[in-house]
Amino acid sequence: MNIRQTVLDRIRAALADVPADETPQDVAVHRDYRRTHAGSDTVALFAERVADYRARVLRVSAAEAPDAIAALLVERAVRDLVVPPGFPGHLLPQGPWHSLADEPPLPLSALEAADAVLTTAALGIAVTGTLVLDTGPGQGRRVLSLLPDYHLCVIREDQIVDDVPDALAQLDPHRPLTFVSGPSATSDIELDRVEGVHGPRTLHVVIVADSPTSPAPENP
């Protein structure tokens, strides 16, 4: 008897006493397990975990956000900036860069040549330091945040949830979801880290609050 047959036999034995007309919806699933490890300060934990991935994190008030975004773009000497449809106009600063709207959709050659993309996010997950994009307003189609070498993401404090179960409960599984945990990175068998292989080499995250806050940990 092979391993596959052994597994199937055990499944059949476990289901032997289940009525033929029973459906998964007929049986309540108890979810009294611990759902989060975030602690009390969700936003601070998110900022810390994002920075752990070698991303740069800034926490600013809503009034400070446009200037913070502009400063990061100038620091990176951005010339061509991709801005997805629906990005909040009050957060889009004026500067020496050329904003590229994705309406109509930009060709891949333009995205590959662009210096940066500026997006919002659907959610942030504190425990894992993860940004979630679902192609909603200000996020654009998935390719926009994968081809440019620099991704600048703006997220509000009230969009940050404790842990993965909280995020999954709020996300629409029918939308194309992209989970971003730091800049794109991989390593070979020698454990030499290489960044920018499968997406942006550089990630900056601006967390927007309703009032000024102290700076979060940063990694340049």
C-alpha cells in the first residue's frame, strides 16, 4: 500500500460516521482560539515590522502627508511617477516629477522605465508587517506596483489591523490581492540576499494619522 492510499483510507475512516446529507454549513466551527499577537499598539507594531523588512517607514499627520511624500520623491530624484486612478488628490504633491496616469492603461515599456509608483493600500497587517493591495482606488492594477523599481505606499492608521485573521475577514477573496512584506527580495542557497528580482527594490511606507506623531523606526 502506498502513502497516497494510506492517507485516503484514513480520511474515509474519519468520515465514516458523517451522514450522507450533511454539509459543512451544518456543523458549527468553534473559533475560540487566540486570533492575534499584536498587543496594544497596533500601528507602532506595524511600523516596526515593516522597518524590519528593510523598508523605510514614516508616521505623519494628515496635514504633513503631502510634504512627506514630496520629500521622499525628491530624495529619490524621481522623474517619472506612476499614479493609479483614484489616488487621493489632496495627498498628491506638486514637484519636479512627471505624473503618469494609468488611464488609458500605460504600456509595459512605460512602467518599466518609470522611476516610481505611488499607491494607497487596502489594509496593513501589524503582526506580519504586510501591506495588502486589492486594485481598489489609488492602488491600480497589480502590475503598477510590481514593475517600477520604487514603491511609495500611503496607508491610514485606521486601515491597519492586528493580524492575518482580521485582514482576511475584511478582504474580498474575489478581488486580485497582493500581499507586500517589504521590498522584493530573494536569496540563493548561499543565503545571499538579492533585492528587486520579483518587484520593487525599494519600499517606503507613509502612515497617515489624524495628528502629528513621533517618527517610526526607519531603514534607509
